[in-house]
Amino acid sequence: MPMSYTLQFINLLAALLLLIVFAMLSQRRILSLINLFAWQGFVLALSTFVVAYTTAQHHLYYSAALTLLLKVLVLPWLLHRLIRKLNVKWDVETLINIPTTMLVGIALVIFAFNLADPITQLAQGITRGLIGIALASVLLSLLMMLTRRKAISQVVAFLSLENGLFFAATSATQGMPLVVELGIALDVLVATFIFGIFFFQIRETFDSLDLTHMEKLKDD
Amino acid sequence: MIDLQLLALLLTPLFGGGLLAVFGSRRWAAELNSLMSGFTFLASVLLTMRVIDSGPQVAFSEQFFIDQFNVFLVALTAFVAFTTSLFSRPYMRIEQHHGKLSTPMLHLYYSMYQLFTFTMLVALTTNNMGIIWVAMEAATLTTVLLVSLYRTPASLEAAWKYFILCGVGIALALFGTILLYFAAERVLGEGGNALLWTHLNQVKADLEPTVLKLAFVFLLVGYGTKIGLVPLHSWLPDAHAEGPTPVSAVLSGLLLNVALCAVMRSKVLVDGSLGTHFAGNLMMGFGLLSVVVAALFLSRQKDIKRMFAYSSIEHMGLITFAFGMGGPVATFAGMLHMTMHSLTKSAIFFAVGHAVQKTGTQQMEHIRGLLQVSPTVGWGLILSTFAILGMPPFGVFASEFLIITTAMHEYPWSTPILLTALGIAFAAIFGKIQPIVFGETTAKPLPHPPALIPVFVHLLLVLILGLYMPPYLANWYRQAAALLG
């Protein structure tokens, strides 16, 4: 494959990633949100694989495989299982003001590109243009965490935030050292398990997974 | 070589966690927990002696790095973890008798307590900036289920907040770490070595300043969430107030220090790269803001554990401010204050834990006349309150005095702000604790005396260090301060 095609393909994947984050930001059904998260992981794994192929970085193959295993198969499967067990599969979240959220999201993307500019100037290699997109997906996931009221959507937003960071690592530095990546993957997996335990505890105590019940602790 | 001591230090709590995961429901689980923490403390003493004798060194193909600075935190962490395990033995039993905790909950608690110690020790001793991140996140994961141990609505809310906010914070720290690696890769080449702190420290002058600047902002905000710096602190009072008291003691006395250690490691690199006081200024700003805001919030608290959580924010702000000023004296004072705060604050939480257990409420207006109910708890609480408020002759006075005189010398404008905030904090805390201890009560004295040896051991140490600092200890701290610059 000639270089320019690869570059275009990677850019296409990055654009897709940004699109998926925006789709997640406006998605109201929890089931679709989880599916979008799986797609995000898939695009991430694919782009890591392409970067690994073109730069001949062998450890990136491992990261791509790890992403595929963890973020496309294991985590979505766990989340699907959870929503089935918790019987919230068809839950719809009432998101107020999707257009405003989208506008804030666009502003965040512009901000991310500006913030990433000095790093992009310094970066070498084919992935330099992607740092801005990576930072944008991190910020958009943060926004998603702020706007969500259901525990599961907040967790999906958290995982999508982690995906954005992973994308930043592959695009800015061709991946972190393998030990660190394995450690991060382990943390994410354990975190998802603990989130799962939490869902049951929260539901048992509040009879709902709506976080609006959990705004009692305040300084007054 | 320090391989053996380090191995003992790290494997003891890991093994203990595994052991208690199996035997955590047995009657002797509490004793086993204390025993493992005791061994960990012993290993930390051996390690400290070696490092003080022979200086900074790396171990296990440079994956771990011990110098005077982190070994001081290792010793402190292992010591407070040990005394807290001693305190938690009778405390958690009484909680179980009161029906607040079941055996499976205690099982979880003991196992996680050891694993939490393990993650903190890894975060302190690792040489890899990426592994610091992994260990800090793991420390959150091990404690989050402990915060919600009582399964009350409030504790679940606190744990969820802790999980989400620290998760987001630590994610930002990961972005900072990625940027650091990005800058390092250009100098050190790809591969695992580019995140090793010792390697980075050697080439810090060549690291790209613009990238490091951005990286430090992310690292400070990320780990700062964990330190509890204002405005990233909102998880801290909830987690401290709703979790079991031994967990509050280790969160407040230890975890905050470990996060600050990670920030200090980054600061050394950023200072070397920029050659300006950028990192220091940022830390001073966050530190000062935390001191002021926490002092203002103190007087509004009704819950006793929540109030002392705000006091932790205040003191961590003060330490961050001292480290931000930099220079040998301020850094020395910051480390001294770290020690004093850890010892005193955990002592306070021990005393508060017993007081709350006796009266059955955390609301300060309902706790009265502790001296009549139980003189040991009453004196323990009032003395440790005096200590944390910086009254002479306790050690907190010495460290606060050093910080403020340095501030007067270097940044005179900050002194009135600091002094006012400390004054407000004094009035708020003393005004609330005084009636709790000396007030009139109708409650009957307790039949059996509480076991509060850890409180008085900590207070004695704080008192001794306030009156007399042994030369070798002062020398050790001075060496560590020199390493941080």
C-alpha cells in the first residue's frame, strides 16, 4: 500500500472515531450506547493495527490485539450481561438539550486542536495529525460524563475516555511501553468489574440506577 | 544491593492480600492483618537503613528506584499502615458487634487493606512514570469498595463520587504521562527506558519545554485530584466521612502523600527542562487556594469526620505550597509537615472513630462530654486536635513555623493569607472540639476502657519530633530535600 493511501486511511479512521464520540454524546438508548462503544474499540484496534503495519512496530500489534480482545469483546460483553441482569436493556435516558451539548462539543473540538497544536508541530511520523482528534475525544468523553444521569452511561463515558487516551498514546508516541499498557488494561478491566458490583449495590439501595438519587451529600 | 529488602517490602502485603482473600473470614483474620502489616513495616525499616547508608539506588533492572525522598514516604506509609491495622482490629470487631458490618464485609476489608498497602508501596518505589499511574489507579480501585463498605445510601454515593472523580482525574494524569513519554522518546529513543525516572532525570535539560509544561499541567490536575487540591477536592470529604474510620485514616494519612510524591517526581523533571519556576508557581497557587477554601469550609461542617477531612485538604494545600516554594528549607519543611500530618491526622481519626462508636453518631452537636464518658478518648481527641492545629510543643508547630517563615522571606505577600487561613481553621476546629470533649453529658461512663495505644504512640512521636529532632533524621530529610531541589 503506498504511503499516502495509508495516511488517508488512518485519517479516515480518526475521523470515524470522532464521529462515533459525537454519536455517543447524543445517544439516548443505553443498548445503542454500548454498541457504539464496541464500534469505537473496533476502529481503535484497526487504526492501531494499521499504524503497526506501516511503522513496523511489533509491540503495537500486541496493543491492537489487546484492544480488540478487551474493548471490542470482553467489556461490551460484560456490559451487555450487566444490563440484561439489571433489566435495564431498553432504558432510555432523558437527555436535555442535545443541540446545546453538540455545540459545546464542537467548541471543545476546536479547543482541543488548539491545545494540541504545539505537540503536533513537534511530532514526527504519519500519526501527527491525530493528536488533536485524540484530545478532542478525551474532552468529549468528559463532557459525556458530565451530561449523563444514569450510572451505566457514565461508565461507558469513562471507558470511552480511556479509549481516547489510548488513541492519544498511539498517535503521539506510537504506543506506551508494553508493561505500562498491560497495567492500564488490567486497571480498566478491574474497574469495569467494580463498576458492575457497584451497579448491583446502587440498585439494591436506591431501586434505580439513576444517579439523581445520589445527590444528598452536600455542604450546607 | 537492596533487592532483597525491596522484595520483602512489596511481596509481604501482596502475599498478605492473597492470604486474607482466602482466610479473611476466620476469627484470627484481624491478627493476621496486623501481622502482615508488621512484617511490611519491618521490611521498610531494613530498606530505609540500607538506603540511608548507601544512598539512592535502582533495583530489578532499573524498574525500581529508591532514594532518600521516597524511602522516607515508604517508612511513613508502612508505619501508619501498621498502627492503623492495630487500631482497626478492636475497632472493626466492635462495628461487627453493633451489627454494622458482616463477616463477608470484613473479609473484603482485610484483603483490600493489604492490597491497598501494596499499591501505595509500588507507586512510591517504582522508577517508571507509567507504573506510578497504574499503581495510583489501582490504589483507587482497592479503596473504592472499602468506602462503600457499610452499604448505606450515603456511603454508596460517596464511593461512586470517589470512583468517578478520581477516575477522571487520573485519566488526565495519564494524558500527562503520555505527553511526558512523547517528549522523552525524542531524547531517549523508544522503548521502556524512556519512562524511567532515573533516565529522564539525567536528560531533563534536553526535554522539550513546551511539551513538558503541558504535561505538568495535566499531571498536577490529575494527581492533584487525588491529593485533594481545591477545586478538585469534592470527593474527599464524602469519602472520608462515609468510609470506615481505619480507611479514612489511611486515605488521609497516606494516599494523599503518595499522590503528592508522584507530583514531586514530575516537578523535578519539569524544573530541569524549563529552568523557570513555572511548576512551583502552579503548585503554590493550588496550595494556597486549598488552604484558604478548606479553612472557610471548616466552620460550616456538622459531621466530625467531614470536618477533619477538610482539615486534611488544608494541610495538603500547605504542603503543596511549601514544595511549590522550593529550595532546601521549604522542601525540608514540607517533608516534615507531611510526616507530622500523617501521624497526627491518623491519630485524630483513631480517636474520632472511638468517640463516634461510643455515641453512635458523627454529628458533632450530639457528641458531648467525652472526658466524662471516656477520659482516654477525650484526652486523645483534644491532644491530637491541639497537635493538628499547630500548637507548640507538637511537631506540627515546628513544620508550620518553618513553612511560614520561609514564605515570609521568599513570598511575603502570601504570609497574611496563610496566617489568616490558619487562624480561621484554628477557631473553627477548636470551637467545635472543645464542647465535644469538655461539655456536659448525660451519658454514663463506659464500662470498659478503649484501646487507644496507637493514638498516644503517634502523639508521642509528634511531640518528640517537635521538641527534639535527632541529627540523623534531620540529615536524612536534608538529603531528601536536596534531591528535590
